[in-house]
Amino acid sequence: MPSTFAEINWRDVIDNPDCSQTNRDLAMTKLAEQETVNNNYTPNDISLDPTWKETVEVNERAGGEPILPEKALVRIAARLLLYNEHGTGNTNVSAIINQNGTRDALSCYPKLVSACNNLRKDGCKEIAADANIVLGCLYQKQRSYKDKTYDEEEKYFQRALCLRPDDWRIHTMLSTTYVMAGQASLSLQSITQALHHAKSAKARFNLLQKRGKLLCNLSRKNDAIACLEQVMVEYEEIKKDLSPEETGDAAVSQYALCSQYAQSNAKNRYKKQLSHWKQAEAKRNALPADVQNTFDVQNTFCWDFRDMAQILVAKIKPEAALSHRECHYCHHITDNAMRCSVCKVAVYCSKNCQVKGWKSGHKQECAGSKATRKQVRKHSKVSAPTTLIDEHIPPRTLWKEANKLSKAGNPEEAVWLYLVALFLDFSLGKKSNRTEAKKAVEKCGKENFVARVLSIATHNDNKPLEKCASVSESFTTEEITRALKEKKEDVKTFEEVDRGRFSIGVSYIFWARWHARMFSMKSGVDPKVTNKAVKVAAELIGKARIFINPEAWLTYQYELGYSNLDMLALDEGKFWLKKFVLNLNLCQKNSHLSMIHWKQSMVSAHRKLDLISMLEQDPMLITQKSFFI
């Protein structure tokens, strides 16, 4: 018989049919408490015999008194939601599909929700944290990727982090919330925090992969390459312990790495690109057929990285881009591939596919493959802009020039200069300063892309947010598609900027500026409203990246830096503020011009970087959100 209470084997109590139900319930609670002592064990170390269906759902269906005490129910639910076999919270949670297509998971578990609400402010921090975790997970489960509202689940995960700040799994769940909401910068911040706290090799490996893919999505090529290269190093160390599904995830990460090398200016990038492509293909081809098919059907978006990598590899070496088992026509994987007798590269699963492939264009591919490869290699070396477009453009001088053009009867050119000047310095749009700009917009009409966006400042009728929304939503799919097709990869001068494409991007930036300004100007605004406005503004500024290259504009670098810092996405904010300061220093060093316009921005950027350092030194300020920037 154990001499102390702590020496009792609680799992033996649970499994002993001779023990009373009360003692077995107590044992389940104590077992959950023991498993919480060390938050850094790997998911595979967790061995919870009761499943979600056997515990939570059985408890919900029981009539009268619940089978499990509230504390035991909440603790077990939290363990099952956070610590499943992959550590990503993919428990099979039920949900009601409403008539409008939305999901409702909370209504399926009234007893569990009631228990969590009763315990989320419990005196025991561990129990209160678990209650908030369960509520956050249930809100997350009932939201689709189309639903961008995430306030409730964020609130509960943040409360859980205040009680248990070192649990990397909560940071990971919060990161998933931000990904579903389209907030890649905030997701990156949470993943970075999770990496800081995770101890096990497999946990760090999975988190590094997520961080690398987020960096890819944020177009931070060099950081993404460094992160994903580390993933490949750690893969070699733990590959024997990985499941086929986890090996598939590693292949996806390597496809992403291949794509990043193709789009970078790294030394020997073509050699590294081909090397990673071949290794990723080997991982993918080695997967069991059922696993590969599961990836293809259920996680189609994962292979988007492969599709992109394949396109980029084909530009420099077409024969390397084709799998030796993948049909060139129908793309099915086959072990009995037939090779094209002309080019010796393309393979087919059947004679029928070979005939169809030849007629559908492979005949031309065979004839031109060698010439095309040389031509693409010659023209695919695109370097980053060496000159920042706005480094020597004084906005006030530009505004004065626009006034002259408008008075001289050239409104089309005038509205373009007005728009760029406002992009560089939004304070120029004050009422007393925009009389001539208003006339120029009216002369151009609604058909003019630039004038339509400039009307946000000149014709908002004191309702700027409504005007921004109407202008940004007025662009048709055809207009946006045409603007994206007209993209120039290597724009170095102001004259080369595509006006239509730039104008659409600026419409989002103006919308973001007005959104932030409207709520910061009002006194007594609820901090929750301010916080939400800041996040909306940052999301809008991020949308503009599709149309405006931040690498070429100092103004946009600063905008990305402070908007991400405002919503406490420190990693992304620090990246862009540092880039802004570095580029501005280089511009001033290489020029005799003294740009007064940039001095205030430089001082502000240094202050914000100091603030980031302070927040990094005391992460609890971020977790508690005790202040708003």
C-alpha cells in the first residue's frame, strides 16, 4: 500500500472495477493534474485511454447528474483537445450546421461549456487555464476558414496564456486561430513564442516547419530559407521517429524551400533549388499510396508548394521537374510508366494518355525544350531593386507640381502625382489643401483608376471609411486580373510604376490609415474596439502587398513595420522597421540630398525598435496585453 498520497498509481485506480465511481472520478482528475506538471513532453508521451467520444460526449448524453465531476471533465477535455497524437488539436468535435451554413460546436456540449464557464476563474491556475483552453478550442472548431472573426477564441487563449505562459501548445493553437483569420504576422509571432518554450525535438521540428511556411507567405525569402534549411537539418536527426504523415509534411516544407531559393538571389540558388526538389520528390514518392492519396484529397493546399516548386524548376531544367512515376497528361502516379521516345523526359501511365498528351501540346514541348531552357535561364535572373523608388521624392514638391498640372489642364497626370504624394505623406490631404486635387478628380471621371482612388481623400463627405470601402470594392475581377497581369518584376524608377496596379494597392493603404485614425482620434474609445481597429488596419496594409512591392518603397516598409508592431506582431514589425532604417541609412549615405521628409520617420522607427526590444525582454507584456501602442 503506498505510504503517501502522491505515490498512488491513479491509472490503476481508474482501471480497477472494484473502486467506487467517486474514487475513479477523483483518480481521473489527479491523473490529469500529474500530466500537467511537465508541459513540454511530446504528444506521443501522452496516453489518455478515454477518447473524446468515450468521455465528453458520453457525459453530455447522460441524463440527470453528469457522469464526470466538472473539474475532471474540463481537464480531460483540455488534454484531448490540445494533446492529441499530432499535437494540433484535431479532435473529432461535433458541430451543428445552421441554415446559413455556419457551424455551432458550443450547442453540442452544454454541460462542458457550463463547466468551463464555472471554472475559468477558478482559484487553481491549472484548472482555470484548461477551462479557457476548452472554450477557445470549441470556438475555433465551429468557425470556418471563410469566417474572419476570431475575437472570442483569441480572448480565451490569451487568458489561458496569462495562467500558463510557458505552454507552447497554447501558443500553437493561438497561431492556428490567426492563420484561419488571415493574420499571418500575428500567427508568426505566436509560433515564435511556441518555439521559445518547446523542448522536445519533434515539437520543435513541427513548429519550425510552420514558421518557415509563414515566412514564405510573408515573402521574407532569406528568413524562410534559413528556417527551412534548419528544418532539413533536424529532419535528418529525427526522421526515423517520424510517421508517414509527418514525412509528407517534411516533403512539403522542402518544396517550399525549393521555391524560396528560386525567387531569391542566393549564391548557387539553381543548384540548391534542384537539389531540394529531388530530395522532396524522393520523400513524396516513398510515401505509402494511401498516405499520398490522403494528402492529395484532404490537404490539397499542402501540395500547392509542390506545384509552385515544379513550375520554377521547369524553367531551368524541365526534365528534372517531371516525376518518373507521374503521368505527364493525367498526373496519376504509376509504377509502370511509359517514357516519351522523343525527349526521353515525359512519362505516361498508358498509351491513351501518351497520344492525348502529344496532341495537347507535348509535341511542341519536345521540339522546343532545349531552346526554351536556355532562354529561360538567361531571362529568369531577376535582381532585387537597387534603388528605392521613393527615396528622393519629396511629397510636398510633388503636390505643388500636381497643382500646376491641374491648373494647366492636365488632370490625368495631376491625379497621379497627387496620389503618390498622399501615399508618401497622408497629412497633405487636409481640407484646406485639396481644392485643386478635387477639381482634377472631377475632370477625370470614375473611369480613371487613379482618380477613383484619390477620391477617397477628396470626395469622402466626412465618411472616409464608407468611401474607402466603396472604392476598394468597386474594382471588378477583370480590372484586378488585368492589373496583376501587367506586373513588372524589376521596377526601379518612378516612371516605370504601373499606375493601375499601384492605385489598387494604395486604396487598401488609405483605408487602413483612415481606420486607424478614426479610432485613435476618439477619446474614451473601448480598448477592445481600438485593438480590433488596429488589426483591421494591419490586415488591409498586408493586402496591398499583392499590388505594391515593399522591397521597392521605403514608405511601405515603414507602414508594414509600425502596423505590425501596433497589433504586437513583433517579429514582422521588427523585420520591416530594421529594413526601413537600413535602407534609409544607405540612401542618405549615397546621396548629397538632405531629405527632411524622412527625418521624423527615422526617429519614430528607432523609438519603435526600442519598444520592440523592451517587449521581447518582458514577454508577459504581450501575453497580458496590458497596453496598446
